[in-house]
Amino acid sequence: MGWFIVSIVLPLIAPLVALAVFKTLPLPVGFTLIGTFKDGQLCWIALGFCASALYEIATPATGGPPLRSGTIAWINGALVGVLVLSAMTAAGGAVFSTPSLRKPGVKWYVHYKCLVTSLIMTLFAAACYAVVHLNLFSLNP
């Protein structure tokens, strides 16, 4: 449980904790919580999850049962794919910013599609990292 809190939960809530500190500063008018995440900033967390999982695959813990070779190939491929997409989304979100106010009649998830995409990639990367770390697809059931 400690691993999950430190490796998964903490990176997800750290930006919110940082915002609490930033609230003591004179923030610009119109600053919103959604503005902190709307342009794909969660993808940086996904990049960290992917890198950690790829490292654990490359250097397996001694004494633990290894992952099946077919499983390793699929997880490696998925992690590299999410890694590339997350990097592109984070960089693209920084260049092509989403306006804070959405137009009337536009659904929130359509307007904030970069946020939704980054959230999905971050959750997928966290799930893959948990599968790798906890050896959920090991040779020994």
C-alpha cells in the first residue's frame, strides 16, 4: 500500500498541494484550478509512470517471478506508445493552449479534450506501472 501512495497517488496530488502554496501569492485575475491542468500537464506524470515501469521491466527485482515474455512485449509497446503520445500532448498543449472559457453549447469534455486525453493517458500509464511493479502477470500464478 505504501508503494501505491508514494508512487501513484503522490505524483497525482502534488500539483494540487503546490497550488495550495501558490494561493499565498498574488495570482493573476481569472486564475482557475482547471487552468493548471487543461493543457496536458498531467502528461508529465504519465511520462514519469511510463519511465518507471520501463525501468522496472529492464531491471527486474531479484527473487521475484519474471513477467511472461509475451506480456513484457505488449506492456513495453503500450508504455512506449503512451510515452510518445504523452510527450507530444504535453508539448502540444504548451504551444496550442486551450482557452479557459468555453463557448456556450460546447460540452466540457469536447472543449477540454487535451485535459481528458491527458487524464486517460495518465490513468493508463499508472495502471501499467502497477501491473509491472506488482508483477500481476507473472509466470507463477
